Amino acid sequence: MVDNFEGAVLPWRCLCCGAPGSAGLDLCAACHAELPWNANACGRCALPLSAGASTCGECQRDPPPFAAAFAPLRYAFPIDRLIVGLKFGGHLEHGRLLGTLVTARSEALRAAIPPGLPLLPIPLHAARLAERGFNQAAELARIVAPALGAKPAPELAWRRKPTPPQARLDAASRRANLAGAFAVSAHPKGCAATWVPRRLIILDDVVTTGATVRELSRTLRDAGCEEVFVVAVARAGRVPPVAAGERRG
Ligand SMILES: [Zn+2]
Ligand SMILES: [Zn+2]
């Protein structure tokens, strides 16, 4: 959701280069033209692939517990810097821009994801939330959920244990780190059993190896959820061969 009132008071400004923004975005036309769209991605996990490929090797060997993941952008400049600024710099205006860029692909997302599903932003551990003051996925959800016709449902699950930064860990260590990291919430009517909807969407800022969304999806599936869709702003992964005319920032 773009806040027109705010746009009318504060002019749109490019968060990458400082030039005037364009088309109701905090992004100028030149920077917009250079965005690293995830043009050809794995149909299951959104890993950037070279043109013509449809499913990555990992999804073929070990299919993920979610039905499909969508990430309109690659985790590359300037999206990486915008996400870091949102998470670690508290720049909520980055979240507004990143969420709006996801909604620019909402037609494709709506074609793939049924409408009206609950949307669960990946929960932060309470200690991390207290330190940061906000959950970046919940900030993105405020913009992305309405564009998908989804309903934010942050109460569906929570993070049982804080996980240390994963950036330097290999895939196996990430998985071990994350085992049991999430739990579904108690039944809303107070029954002893936990409860999850039959289908839902989980939302994250960036899918790196996929270990976090796999773990949360597994927890939700174990609790009875039949179909999990994953939406993220960006997907990390080896960049496919650079196409003619495409430059990296
Ligand atoms: Zn710019
Ligand atoms: Zn894949």
C-alpha cells in the first residue's frame, strides 16, 4: 500500500542514489531499470536459474515441504543493501519500497496463489524483536498481503529459540541450527490442540539457502497444514550467466 498522503508531503526520493523518485516509488527510473529481477527461477524454491531450466537440482533431489516459493527479485545490488538497511538500520522506508516492488509482480503471484489465505510473516524470536523493535517480515506483510488478497496472520506461529546469524554456516549447519526453531500457536479457541489453517502463505524478506522456510513449512505441515506457499522479496543463489546487456551494480 503506497501512502499517497505521505508522498504528497515528502517527495519520492531514490533510496539508492538520492535522485527524485518516479511513479510513486522511492526509486528513480534509472535505478529501477537496473533492478535484479529474478527472471527465470526454480518453480519450487525460486532459486535463480539460467534460462530454460525449470527446477533446481536440490528440489529434484530433496523436494521442499512447501508447495512453491516466489521471490520477484534476486538478492543482489541494490536489493541486498535495501534489505540490510531495513533489518539492521531500522530504515522502514526500505520496507515500503521492497514491499511495493513485490506488489509490482502481484498479478503473477495471484495467478499462482489462491486468494484469501492467511499470510504468516516469518516470526522473529522475542529477544530479537525487542532488540530490533520491529519484525521486517511483518512490515513487508502490511504492503504485500493486501496486494495478494491475503490476511496477515502473525499469531499463527512463533519462534521458540533464537538462531545465531546464519550467514557463515553451510547448509547442513543451518538445518541443524534451525531444528525445532518454530512452533505453531495454541488453538485460538483455547483447545489443548494446536491449530493451523489448511493452506497459508509465509512471507520472508530474503530466502538464502531455504533452510528457514523449509523448517517453518515442516513445522506447519506437521501441525496439519496441507499446503504452504512462500513469498519473499529476494532469493539468494548463484547468479545465472549474465545475459547480454545486463550489468551488475
Ligand atoms: Zn536512483
Ligand atoms: Zn528449487
